[in-house]
Amino acid sequence: MSKRILVFPCGSEIGLEIHRALRYSMHFDLVGGSSVEDHGRFVYEEYLGDLPFHDSPDFAGNMAQIIREHKIDAIYPTMDAVAETLQDLATQLAVCVVGSSPETTRACASKSAIYGMLDGLVPLPRLYPNLETVRAYPVFIKPDRGYGSRHAARADDEAMAMALLAQQTDRTMLILEYLPGKEWTIDCFSDRHGKLHFHAARGRNRISNGISVRTSPSDDFSDVFADWAATINRRLRPRGAWFFQAKLDDKGQPRLLEVATRFAGSSALHRGMGVNLPLLSAFDAFEWPVAIEANRYHIELDRALENRYRIDLDYRHVYVDLDDCILLKGKVNHLLIAFLYQAIDMGCTITLLTRHAGDLPKILCKARLQALFDHIVHITDGTPKASYIDQENAIFIDDSFQERSKVARHLGIPVFSPDMIEALL
């Protein structure tokens, strides 16, 4: 049976990416929830509005009732502060909360706590306890707790620094050396056993409101960032998707900016290559085994309220599965059909490779798919699908990881799951 996951709050950038990443999985049914009216209502088919704010006194009681009434199996928090609250309440609410332990979540909510835990293990920016100790300007002033660029600013002299601090007397602010160089996000995934399965750096090539809105894979400092990922994983024991950010100092050396126990919104870049961090996190939360195999091609993501990919990939033949792929939960996968018609317009041939157990002509007729395919291969004897792919400049689309893995390993062609299709459009 599908697990019901409440995404909360669902209208944030993280909440919208969870929807894009999990909507095609037969293993989960998504329920969007928000405390304020947001874009989630237009995205989630099942939506709960007016949920209590996470810091309200009656949050635990109201959330427990919502979990019971809507048969929620897990909650996927999309903001750091919400994750901290929910992880602390997970036992009381008797629900699975996707993410790291309460201790790790709490530590990563505070930049000064992370700096203290990683001091001497990973290069950090110089932290000044007060303005009297500042050695040189400019400095960078930012909140100890927060994300993006909210309430953060560069101060070019002491007067500007004093003015910035005077505006933020209601929160703890950090005074850091200014790092002028290039910056990266390193997306990571660790399972419940503490094994680091994945880490990959991407450049923050264009930034808007503190968010990387243009990004692409980067090999810069690959050995350094690999060592940092392993060190942070050992020290903090994060679970599921997590990331850290790095930036060059004035000597051209990278220093750690922050660590977060969630995936970054622009990590959708990796989903376009086959590494679905939100889906992997959900699988691990339910203690299901995971494996990762990424495609290899150049890809770039640019965000402007929606995702757009640019793939350096030439193909003339598309091999595609039927059940839980073209047909998903009893409905036609509209995005995949749109892609297949796009491929037809490009001059591609479309071959259906299916192990459908029922009356195949009848189900194709019912879904009005009879004329879509150039070739139909109905496999009834357990023969590997790779045996029926005889074109080199081809791609393979299937919901099954095992099927994709066999095709990728034996034929060396790109393979796609349903959640990756947007990367092809």
C-alpha cells in the first residue's frame, strides 16, 4: 500500500520540489499542508489549509488530530524551524518524520553550533565575537539561525556594521570575515546506518534572494569537498538528504558556510541525472533499502518559478514501459505522454516494452494509446528488457530501478524514471 506523506508547509520551494520529485512514485500519496494560503493549493491534489503554526501552543494536539483523521504515515518538513519542532515531537505524535535526528536537526539550525562542532575539522570563516575584535573590513553579518540571505549583509566599515547590528537586536547575529570568491553547494545523501551514499558539488552560478537559481555540476575542489562530506557525515550523522555550502576566501581557498539537514531546492539538478534526493529520503525514512546510479551527461538548471533543463543528449529511439510509468495509479501520465509526442515530432521511434499481466490490446484501447507506438513488445517469459533494445542512440524509460540498472549496465544508454521526464521536455 502507498504511504501517505504530509508535506508541511507544502507551498515553499522545498515543498514544491518534493511534489515534483515524489508525484510519480507508486509508493507514496502526497498530502499538502500549509498554515497560510500559498501555491501548494494549486499543486497538491489533496491539500489541507489552515494548519497550526509550528510554534503555536496547540500545535502538537492539533497535528496529532490531523495525523489520525487523514491517516498520515509520515510528515516531510520543508523548513528548518518546522523540522526542528517536528523531530522533537515525533515520538509524541507517533509518526515518522523524514529527516535527521532531533539532535542533528537542532545543531544544524544554528550556524554557530555547527562552527563549534566542526572547528578544527573543516576550514571555517573567521568568526568575530564583537566589532572590537574585527581585524579588517569588509565583514559579513548574518543571523545565527536562518536561511537564504534574509537579514544578511556585507558591512564595509565599522559604522555600517554597527547600523546593521542595531537593526537586528531581536536575533543573534554573527560577524564573519567576508568571503569574496566563488561558491558551491555540495548535495549529499546518508542512510539510516550512517553510510554516505552520495555527494556532488554544483556551482551557484546565479543567485537571487540568496537562492541559487542557475546551477550546474562542478569538479572544482572535488577531493576537498569529498573529504568535507565524509568528515561532516561522521561528526553530525545526518540522515536522508543534506547539504553544505562553501565559498572561496581572499586567498582562493574554500571555507564552509553552513550545513543543512534537508535537500536544497536546486538539488533538482541531480534529479535530472537520476539522483532523486527527496525520494531517497522518503525511502530511507521508512527503512527501505536504497541505491543510486546517476546518468552521465552535462546538465544545467535555471530556475524562474519552474524548472528548465538543458541536456546534451542525442537520441532517435525511445523505449518505454507501460504499468506505473505511462499508466500511473489508474491514470495516464500526461507529462510522459507529452514527452513521447515531443519525441515523435523530433523524428524518434517509440517502442513499448511491457510485462503487462492483463489484456494488453484492451488496456491500450481503453487509454487511447493504440496509435502511439511504432513497435509493441509484450514480454511474458521474463526475458530482460535489455534484450529487446537493439538501437545505440536510444533512451529507456521505466519506473523499475532494477530494469533501468540492467539496461544501463548492459547497454550503456541513458535511463530515465518517470520523475526525470521533466528533464527531457
